[in-house]
Amino acid sequence: MADSPDRRERLLWTVAIFAFVTTDAVGFQLRGALLPSIEDSFEVSQALLGLVATAGTLGFVASVLVVGLVAGRIDIYRALLGSAAVVAVGAVLTGIAPVFLVFLAALFLRGVATGPFRALDRAVLGHLYPDGRARIFNRYALVWAAGAAAGPLVVTAALAAGNWRFAYGVVAVGFALSVVLLARLDLPESVAAERELTLDDLREVLRKPAVAGTVGVLVFNGGIEGTLFTWLPYFAGRQLPAAEANLVLSVFLAAYVPGRLAYSYLADRTGRTLDIVLVTLTLTMPALLATIYLASGRWLFVAVFALGLVISATFPTLSAFGMNAAPEYSGPVNALTTSAGYVGIALVPPLVGLLAEQVGLRTALGILPVLLAAMLVVAGVTRVYQARRGAPT
């Protein structure tokens, strides 16, 4: 994109996508922080409260996978615009839901509607920045982390203003901003390079070591991150006052911002995305062990910040690595990597909860170092395959 108008169009597309992703991250982190308020407002049991996370996640994973796999056959621009518009409406419905069943239905609608945007947004960015995918994906993940860290603050502000529902009003405004920006844009010509995907093509893509390895690592990574998102505040509450324990997750997420900024720079300068992931995963092990078994009191904040700093590299950097292996199928690869992460998020936290009832939470969290070791094995095997083929690492 050599001329100024093309550069301006690329910038506006980036801003529109980042605005949506930031808002989506805020909304994602509202759910846990708002559970006490939701419980009081709708007078539901803790067992039913568990459906809050499920309602949004199930529809999201299904729609991400379906839309991503047919990315070459649909009108990508209309899918993005329609997705953002319906999500904005879903946020409004969530905030005004009169009963718990309607609240869950609104969350499900938002999850389904969010899927098309998240299935396609990184594919669009990959075409806009073909020579800097690792850099732009880390920055994409950086703005997600910034939004996620802001989620609990939005809840605090809404409660201070007198009603938890105001938080969803803020989210609706953020999504509406993306709709306004997208409505003024045209789809970049480079995105038209997205090819249709047949079942044979899908098998061919998954047979690529870079893609298969990426998907495998990201399932485990989603399990680790999802468990920390869910259980870290509860774990911290066993050793810190409630007010301080609530800040532990925010500190963990805040570390993603400088971490992903640094990795976007390193990936862009070195081009060795898989090597960066192997190094950071190795460094993640002592930080994870310290968080679970060694750190206590105020030192827990130090441990979780270090943990967030190193684990933050995995998802965006590996996503770029996988997409570089099949750039003509960037939409399907994006769908596979995103779905892989959310499969881990959906499966591992409930497993930890079941184990915690039997053996205690600290012991149950011992599954996380095992998952991390599996990540290192899969990433290492992928590295060997790539090196033998003379492919990028």
C-alpha cells in the first residue's frame, strides 16, 4: 500500500477492528466481576450463575468455526458490519434484561454474533499487514489485554454510579463506535485473495505441521489462561483481603500489555515466532510454579505479573505463525486458532473446579504445569519438523 489513501484506509480498518476487540475484551471480563450483582438482581443460585460463562462461550465457538471455515464464500464486509451491529444490540439487551433467562439469551445472542467478527478480523489484518503479521497480531492481542484489564474498572464505575447495568451500556457504545467506523469503509482489495475452503483443503491445511502444532499448543494454552481467568481471584482470596484479591487478576492481565508490546517488536525484528514462543513457554514454568506453590501475600502480585508477562506471547505469536503457513486460508486458520483457545477455556476450568472439591484448589491447579509441559513438547516437535523442512521457525 504505497499511496497515502491506501495507508489511511489500512489505518481506519485497524482502528475499527481494535475498537471492537477492546470492547469485546471489556465485555468478556464483566461477567466474573458482576456475578454477585447478577445473583442479587435475579435471585438465582450459584449453580445457575455458572451458566453465565457457558451461554456466551458455546455460541461464540460454534459461529467462529463455521464462519471462519467458509470465509472464502461469504461477503466479508457485510459479515463484519452485521456482526458488530448485532453485538451492539445484544449488549443493550443484556443490560436491560428483566429476568435471568432473558439475560442468558442475550449473552448467547452476543456470543453467536461476536463469532463472525472474531473469525474474520485477524484474517483482514493479516492481508493488510502481510509482512508483519506477528507484529500486528501481538498488537491486536495487546489491545485485547488492555480492554480485559479495564473490565473490572468499568464494573466498579457502574456500581459507583448506582447500577451494574450501566456497564453494559458502556460496552454497547463501544460496539456502536465500531459499526460507525466500518460503515464508512470499503473492504480492502487484498482481502479478496481469501480462497474458498473444501474438506480436502481443510485436511491439507491441518496436515501442515505449523498449523497442527499451533492448534495443539493453543488448546493447552486456552486451558491455562481460562483457568487463571476463572480461579485466580478465588485462589488469591485464600491469602489476601477481598479488596486486594480482586486486584490480582487485573495485575495478571495488565502484564499482557507490556508483554505483547515487546513480543510484537521482537517478532517483527527477528521473524522467529516459534523460537520466541519456546523461550517464553520455558520462562512461564517457574513463574507458574511460583504463583501456585511459592508466592504468598504481596509476593503473589509479583508472581502473577511475571506470569502474565511471559505467557502473553503464546496466542498472538503462534496465531501469526500458523497463518503464515497458509496465508491463502487466513480466515479458516484464524477460526481454528481462535476456536482452539476457547476449547481449552471451556474444558479445563470446570475440570479444575471438580478436582478442587476433592483435593483442594492448590492441588487442583497442579494440572496447569502438566498442560504447560505438554505445550512445550508440542511446540518443540513442531520446531523440529519445521527445521527439517527448512521452513520458518
